[in-house]
Amino acid sequence: MGRPKVRPADGIGVGVMVGLLKAALTQGGTIMTNKIQKTDSEWREALTPQQYEVTRCAATEGAFTGAYCDTKTAGTYRCICCGAELFRSDKKFDSGSGWPSFTEAVDNERVRTKTDMTAGMQRVEVICADCDAHLGHVFPDGPAPTNMRYCINSAALDLDCDGDDE
């Protein structure tokens, strides 16, 4: 029996997709993913205590304390946990919030969002799509044309400066 072939253009519902994926697995199929998965102790070993608290426990660094809050250096901001490209310096702006702020991600596929009901309010959490690191929050009060403010913890980022050797 052949593996089910599913293309996004098929327009099938999520339930049908899940069923097909389960069928593929039970028939010996393999589902590939680029998701970075580590144990808690592996994350603790790879990150500083602050990076761990921010990215793995959804903590927030203090306002105006992060390394990239006032940085104007040209480059690409990567996830501190997995190195995924997340934001570019040409989309960074001074929001006055105390955290690095961006109008948009490098690509919508690089970050995920989810509702965050902690701290007694409803916010939208921003997460690295590759490793599930907590990055910060996004708010609909940024400058045009996106009107979005991705408010990101410096501890979740690593700046790859333009002109740096790889």
C-alpha cells in the first residue's frame, strides 16, 4: 500500500490531514521535521541562566536592561537557542518600551504566535518556530506599514552583524 500524498493546495481540513499523517506513520512512513528538540538539562547547559529563564520559561528581562535595546548595528537577529534568522536590523525601531522592537519578522514562517493570559492580561506571545523559544510579545501599535511592534527580549537574540565572517 502506498503512502498518502497530501499537498497544501488540496484544501483539506485539519482533521483529515491529521488522519492522513497518522495513516502514513502506521504504514511505516516518516514525517520529517526541522523542529529543534532538547532536554531541559541540554537547554540549561547550552544557555546562560538568563537566556534559559527567558526562552524556556517565558520570563521577561527588565526594561532597558537588554544588550540590544539601543543597538543600531546592521545585521540579522537570530534565535539564541537554535540560530534561526528571526529579525533584521532594518525593521528595528525605537519604541521607547525598553525592549528591542521590530515591525516584522524576517519571514512569517520563522515565528509563531499564541495567546498569553499570564500577568493578568491578554497578550500575543512570539515563539521561535524552529525550537519553541519564548521571544517576547507582539502588539498592534507599531509604525506603518505593518502597525506591529514585535517586542523581543535581548536574551532571546544573537545579533549576526553585517560584514561579520561566518
